[in-house]
Amino acid sequence: MSDAQELKAAAEKLRELSLGLPEAVELETWERPTYRVRGKIFAMERADSGRIAVWLKAPPGSQQILIAADRNRFFAPPYVGPKGWIGIHLDNQPDWEEVSFHIRRSYSLIAPRKLAGLLESTKKGGG
């Protein structure tokens, strides 16, 4: 697979995971896709030094732990990094199960409680 095909496949997988969440929508902002719930961004597709990445909200303290665990995969994104958001590189065959976990967690931190609760109930229900 070429680099361009790999980037396109990663962007499509990110789109699939993000839009699979309750009331999630895609809106292009800053010339890149952002994924939102009720107008609030929970995931942003970005390019970091030519590498495709996703920026996500994370609970307090998570950013430092993730970056310390794997600096090649996780990073503090500009602008939102000081607020605790994490960046995850999506090239080099990411662990999509792990990426999905972080997308769902970001969504849960951003979404209204009722919608976040729907996410938890589908998780517990096996779906």
C-alpha cells in the first residue's frame, strides 16, 4: 500500500469510528475533518509533521502517561495540548481497537451525559 493509500485508509477508519457514535457529525474546519457531538468537537483529523493524526480530549493526567509510554505514537498537540488533549499518530498500522477506545473516551468527555450514557449502554450490551 502506498503512503497516500495508507493515509486515505486511516482517514476513512477514523471517520467510521467517529461517525458510529450517537449523534456524531463531521464538519470540515481548518481545512480538515472534525467530529462533533451537538456542536462540540471530540475528535480532529490533523497532520503532524506530515503524518496523519487524530487529536482527542483526554482525562486529566492521561496525556503525560500516554506520551511517556510511547512518544512515537502519542504527542501533545499544539493549541489543545495545554488543555490535556492527546494526539495519536494513525500511520504505521495503528492499533485501531486502542484508537477506538480513545475516540469513545473523548466523546464521553464531550457529549451531554444522556448521550454519553447511550455509549456506555451499547458497550455493556455488547454492541
